[in-house]
Amino acid sequence: MGSDSEAERSAHKEKEKKKLSALAPIAKPLAGKKLCKRTLKLIRRAAEHKCLKRGVKEVVKGIRRGDKGFCVIAGNITPIDVITHVPILCEEADIPYVYVPSKEDLANAGSTKRPTCCVLVLTKPTKGELGQEEQEKLKAEYTQVVSDVSGLTSTLF
């Protein structure tokens, strides 16, 4: 029984190494394990409340229209040219962004079957309204993740 868990652990570590080896050289600031987990949890909650834009085309359109939020970009995209303009747009629009190691994890969190390059977590739902309690929960989680990303970005430069 103990060997099973050891084998699973080593397989998990191997999987993590593969994710990190597939990272693009521009994937900075990269979220650590804890921040990545919290970010994906925020994306999952935002997807439930329809406060999410998925894919490069939708995210770029949202940023250009002036939507405010938080951008999460996958770090293992090939070819990298597909997403190189997204961080620049985010910086110009004053939108915080962070890279996560895997596009598959990003898709799972955003409740999509297809791997997703990037998502934009919005502060308000695109259609309709949220209940007061749910709005405050989402806002608190959003604020926490954005402050962590800001701290990560400030140590980078």
C-alpha cells in the first residue's frame, strides 16, 4: 500500500517536471504552486458565475473594449507567437497578469474541454447580476489573488 502512494507521488513529480520543461522562456511572472492553485480556484468560481472570457481572441477583444479584470496565461503554448501580444496589452490597460504552467489545467478550471491559452477573469458578470453574497465572495478571492500577483510582479522587476 505504501509503494502505491510512492509510485503515484513519483508519477506526479514526473508530470510536474514535464509541465515545467514545456514552459516558454517568456512565461514570467510564473505562479508558484500555491498561487497557481488559488488562481485556478478563482477561475473555476468565475466560470460558474459567468465572469470569464476564454481564449486569445475573446481576451484581446475584452481588453480593447476596456473590460477590467485579471488575466491568466498558459505558459506551455506552442508556437509562443500566439500569446506574445497579450502581456503587452495587459500592461497598457493596467490589468494584472500571471502565467500558469499548463493550458490543460487552465481549461479544466474554466470548465472547457479544449486547452485554453488565456482567460480574463472579470469583476462583474457579462450578463445578469450576481447575488450580494456571491459577489462579495468572488471579489474577496479576486482581490487576494491580484494582490499576490502584484507582489510577485514587484519582486520580478
